[in-house]
Amino acid sequence: MNAIVDAWAWLTTADHWSGRGGVWQRLAEHLQLTGLCLLISAAVALPLAAWLGHGGGRRLGGALAINISNAGRAVPTFAVLVLLTISPVGEHGDAPTIIALVLFGVPPLLTNAYVGVAEADRDVVEAARGMGMSPFQLLFRVELPLAYPLLMTGLRTAAVQLVATASLAALAGGGGLGRVITAGFDTNNTAQVFAGAVLVAGLALLVEGALALLQRLTDPHRRPNRRAPDDERPPASHRPATTTPEMETT
Amino acid sequence: MSAATAQSCLAANDWICGEYLRSRSEELTEATVDHVVITVTSVGIAVLLAFPLALLARRWRLASAGILGATTVLYTIPTLAMYALLLPVFGISVSLVICGLVLYSLTILVRNVLTGLRSVPAEAREAAVGLGYGRTRLLFTVELPLALPALMAGLRIATVSAVSLTTVGAIVDNGGLGNLIYAAMDSYFKAQVLTASVLCVLLAIAADLLLLGLQRLLTPWTRAAGGGRRARRAAGAEARDAVLDQRATA
């Protein structure tokens, strides 16, 4: 119980928040690193996933999608951070952290987006193709909207992963909120360690919660239904032949 | 001649150094054994805890929401923060690392045991009940064996993640191979960082293959009926599982 009281005292001391190395500065570093690397990861992963899932390279894509996330799990983030830090890359400021973050941000984005696009309902895709959609229309108007829930899941997973990885960067001498924890360990200050942990965990949960909310609010499949739920509609064969196939994908 | 070059690779601080392997083999073995002990203990405890929790969650819907919610929150907390949060409870000790790893593994295992139990075909259950099986006998002779593939998949993910996350325990001096990585970082001892990192990845791969072999031994029926089509469908399912459980490395 003492630990919580001490940590609260640490957190409510204004000195710990302001100035160089204060919580605000570390939080800003953390958010900058995470945001920047999320953008880079998405820029790398999403086009690749769309191409793999949409194009003919699906067999290759499937193997890649499975293996890249397995590999991401087996390779310790901490080891990658330290390896990059003591390699020549380490001479360039934040470069090791940024590279490590992108390396661990790409797999969840790639795997989710690939599975989403590749497993978009084949009947709908065939129907769209039959309507004469070009490959680009097919991708942007059918496959990506259908993959939306998984795209967002990937984004959320990647964001939480990046927040976590960025906190580990402190162990390898990088910035971010993890520094509050490592500094506490270095000075045997349990209150600071605990306070830092609360901040890092809180940030991760906040990011997860905010993105989960965003996902729910923007999910195209949750818009007010303009048609009756599937089970209340008559089977397709009973409908007039003039009805065009429904393409409610946006 | 060879001795001279071998000596010089330590002096030159090369990434790959045979002399390092020879002169520090004892230290390396010790760290590897520590690493394995921490991982196996954690995953073992998590398996023992996951069963009752999964059964509880299956029995009562309220418990199910609570347990799944709590484990998801735990899973979102970054490793460094998790270890730091446990510091006031355990102090600097190996129990701290083990407790953190148990909490992470639990998430994966409970979810997979539940998925496995839910995937048991109703016909199998009804047939067993019709044959006069009691609840316990039904669980142990019908449901658990049929849930085994999902369970083993979870066990593999949990184990590989635990191997990787153990390294972060270096912050409390109980990180197995992570200790070597952390110690070598400040002195830029490249051979030690690379060797320990590679050993870590090898451990994860070895554990994964070992569990895969065990799974095949325990569930011969999943292979017996295997045609190309079934295998392909399994690969698709694996891709989807990979989507669900990707972030555990930071």
C-alpha cells in the first residue's frame, strides 16, 4: 500500500512533470516516436498488404502474413533495440529506436490488412468484378471497405505495440516515458518506478481504448441499416429477377 | 595462427567471435539455463491457472466477461511497466519476472482454452452424454482432447512470447540471456550482445518446434484425415489466429 501512496506523492509533485527530463517532455517524446513510427509502418505495410491480398501473389502473401507475425513474436524487442544501438546506426540519435519501432509495427498491420483483403467475401468480389469494376475500384470500393474491421484491428495492435516498444527504448538509452522507470531503477527509487509504470500502462490502455472507440464509431458496417437484417430478407432466389445484387460495402 | 586471430576478434570487438563462445561458454550456458527455467516455470504456472479460469468463464457468462476483460487489460500493459508495477510486491527478484510472464501467458491460454472448448462439436458432446458420461468424464475424455489443438496453439504462442519477454527481466537482473545483453550494452561488447540475442531466438524456435512435435503426437487424428484441402484450410485458420495474437514482444 505504501508504494501506491509514495507513487501518488511522486506523481503529484509538480517538479517531476516540468523541465528537462520531466514527465511532459518524456510523454511528448513517447507520443512523437509512436506517432511517427505508426505512420511509417502503415506506409510500408498497407500498400504491401493490399497488393499481396488483392493480387495473384496470395500464396506468397499467406506464408508471409503468418511467418512475419511469428517472427515478430520470437525476436526479442529488447535485443533488437540493443543490437541497433551498438551498431553504426546508433550514432544517429533516435535512429535505432525508430527502426526498431517500425520493425515491430509492420507485422500486425501487414498481417491484419492482408487477411482482411484476402478474405474479403469472394461472392461480393466476384459480383463486383462481374459489374465491370476495374482492379482499382475493386480494391478501394470493395475489398478495403470489407477489410476495414481487420485494418483497424491491425492499427490498434500496432499502436499498442509501438507504445510498448517505445517504453523499452529507454533501456537502450532512448527517450520516452520508459526513462522515468529506468531512472527510478538506477536510483533505487521504488516510488518513481511505480509512478512511471502507472504512466506507461495508462498511456497504453488509453491508446487501446481510444482506438477501440474510433474503430467502433467509424466501422462502415455499423452505420444505420438501410435494409433489413439478412435473416429477415427473403432468400435471393425469391426476389424479383430485376433486383441488382446489393453492394452495400461502404 | 588460429589462436592469434581468435584472440584478436575479442580485442577487435567483432560481432561474431569464436573465441568469445569458447572463453565464456560457462557464462552462456548458465544464462541459457536461467532463461529456460524462468520461461518454463512461468508458462507451467500459467497453464495450471488457465484451466480453472477457462472453466469458470465457460460456466458463468459474468465470469467470462470479467476474466476476458481483465486478461485483455493485462495484455495491453507494456512489459517494462508490468515488471515495474510488480516491484513493490516482489522487490528485485526472479519471482517478479515470473509473475509478469504468468500474467501475459494467462491471457493467451485462457482465451485459447475457451476457444477450444467452444469448438467441440455439439454432436460429440451429445453422443457422450447419451452414452451416460458424467460431467467430469465428458470434460476429460471428450472435450479436452478435442480442444487440444487450440490449446496447443495457445501454448506455443505463450511460450515463444515468454522466451522473448524474459529478456526484459534484465532490468531486475533476472532476465536470463537478457542479462548478458544488458551488461554488454554499456561496453559495446558486440559479440556478447549478438550471441545472446541469437541464442534467444534459437530458444524460441526450439520451444516452438518441440511443442509442435508434442501437439502432433497428442493429436494424431488431425493428421490422419489430412488432405491437401484440409491442410490449406488449416493454414487459413492459422493466419487468422496469428491476427489475434500478435503483440507480446514488448
